[in-house]
Amino acid sequence: MRTSAARCAVVAAAALALATAAVVSPSVAAAVGSSTAPPVERVVTTTSQSDGAILVTTAEVGTLSISDCRSGYTCVWSSPFYAGTLVQYRLPGQYIPLPSFSIGSYANLYEKRATFYETVGGGGHSTCAPPATSNPAVSGWSSAARSLYQNTTTTSC
């Protein structure tokens, strides 16, 4: 049983990484079945978990803003002031690989703290974002963060 759970976790992580790459890169999107990828500045991707399954939805939208970040999610944008590509996450209790683009801004509308890490899997420098906080112009190493962890118990940083 333990092997099956581990295998499911590996498959889920691979699916999440592939879905994130497909949104960020139109060429990857085309490779996974999308013959016409919308311009990346008009793409919203939502990644969440329900009953152990990772759900990824993508939609083409108009101009993005901070109000496009759904309540209960941690959101990152590829440009400052909540513009560019938006990716939303709700995967509490696990390290989430972030898209390969530089993070221009973020909002944590998740009910617990969210921590951004320098490397995939939670290593290196970290920046904590308490619930209901945002940063319109990310700078320094944080703009190149590679993973996110949404805490399941703690709200303060």
C-alpha cells in the first residue's frame, strides 16, 4: 500500500510540473495537445487538490489584476503589479514547483501562511507571506523562487 501511495505522489508531481510547463511555454502546450496556445499574458492557470487528485484548469482571459486571484489560493504573476501570466495554487502541505518565469508579483489569499523557496523542494532562501498579504513588485532572489509551500497549521510568519 505504501508503494502505491508513493507512486501516486510521484505521478501527481509529474502531472503538476507538466501542466505548469504547458501554461508557461506555448511550445510545450502544443506538444501536449493544444494546437493554438493563447498569448501567455492572457492565461490563468489554477492548480488545486481534491480528494487526492491534482486538478489543473487553464483559461484565456483579458487583462489580469489582483482581483483575479481566487480566495483560498496563493497566486503568482509574471509581471509587477499583478500583470502578465497568472498561476494560482491551492495544494496545502506539499512543496509546489513554481513556473520557470520570474515572479513579478504575488498575493497570498490562502488562509494560512505561504512560503516561497529559492530551490525546488524547499531549499535555500525563503520568504514567508502571511494570509491576506501581497507584493506588487517582487525583487531580489524572490523573483526567481522555484517552490512554494502552503502551510496547513500556522498562519503567522
